[in-house]
Amino acid sequence: MFNGCKKVEKTEITEEQALDCIHEMDTINHYTGMYPIAAGGVVESAFSPFILSLFGVMLIGFVMPWVRARLIVMGVSCAGILV
């Protein structure tokens, strides 16, 4: 993740370096009972190719007008994704 924070130049704020935004958000999330930001990224990046492939198969399958062809295409494609 990219730390998008920049050093703030104001008279009422004195800081030597820019804050680490990700660490600050993780600290706030901790007090509200949430998991750290990086905890969800592992699961999402692992399953996203399969879910996007499934959406693509469903899109192609539901556009097909013939029921038998739709069943064959969706069955073979879903089996391919599963493998």
C-alpha cells in the first residue's frame, strides 16, 4: 500500500516527518474493533481471479438464447474454473 500522506506545513502543527497514514488508520480501526487494512487484501487478491472468471462465464451463459448450449457452456466453463 502507498502511504499517501504528505508533511503538513502549518504554524499550529509541528511534525518532523509525514505521518504514516496506513498505520494511523490501522490504529483507529483497532479501537473500533476492525481488523488491520492488510488483513483483507490477502483474501481478496486470492479469490478475485476466480470470481471475475465466474462473472464472465455467467455473462456469456445468460446471453445465449438456447438452453442446452447455455448448460453446456456454463457447465464446462465452471468445471474449468474449478480445476
